Amino acid sequence: MCDHSKYSPILLKMRKPSVFECELIWLPKVGDRNGHITAVNNSEEIPFDVKRVFYLYDIPGGESRGAHAHKQCHQFLVAASGAYEVLLDDAKIKRQILLNRPDLGLHIPPGIWASEINFSSGSICLVLASHLYDEGDYIRNYRDFIISRSL
């Protein structure tokens, strides 16, 4: 029998969304042959207010990043440059999404295991997050993630 007492009450009550709740969202693009601009406003283009922005870059072609889930934090990923795939996992179903346009993003709700994989050379992965960085919000061990989804 598994001892679930080591898991926090937040982890035990973690919402259990499906990979099909991870939504691709087209962002508004304004411009012409001279260039484009895309703006993201809190709770308008994406379904949460942004508290943190970061980006991944200088990732060698074909490499991977991520491989974790969040307990409360929503994330919105955009390929600001280049391309990469996002492997989503809800402990029952896996889904792979290609991001390769700066006006298309992927909303990942909390409770989904996500890995960014197969980066093209020179890619930039822009991440908008609903929460400030908090190590306690991360589930970094896949086995713990699977257990949390079965509770």
C-alpha cells in the first residue's frame, strides 16, 4: 500500500485536466509586408493574468526542456522564433503539439506534465505564466505526478 501522507493537501486536491484542455490559441497579428506585431493582454487573448515571463533560447537543435507539471500555475507557450514540439501527458493520454509560429500559442493548465522537445536550431520558447516562480508549485518527478493523478 502506498503512503500518500508525504503529499501536500494541494497536491492531493490538484485538478486533473485532460491533455485536450490544453488549447492552441491564435494571437492577433497586426502588420503588413514591413513586419508584424502581436500583443497579449491579461485575460483577453489568454485565459489568465500574466505574473511572470521567461524565455528559453540557445537550446541545441533536437534537445529537450521542461518535463514537469505545475500544481497551480498556468503556462502559455509561444515559439517566438523557430519551432519545437510540446509533449503533453495527463497520465492516461499523451498528445504532441507543434509550435512554429509567433502568433500561435499553447495554453497548458496546471496538472499536465509537459516537455518541450525537438527544438530547431535558434528557437526561442516564450513562456507566460500565471504565477511567480515557486519551486513548491512544481512536480518534477514523473512517478509523483502519476501518483498524484491517481488520488
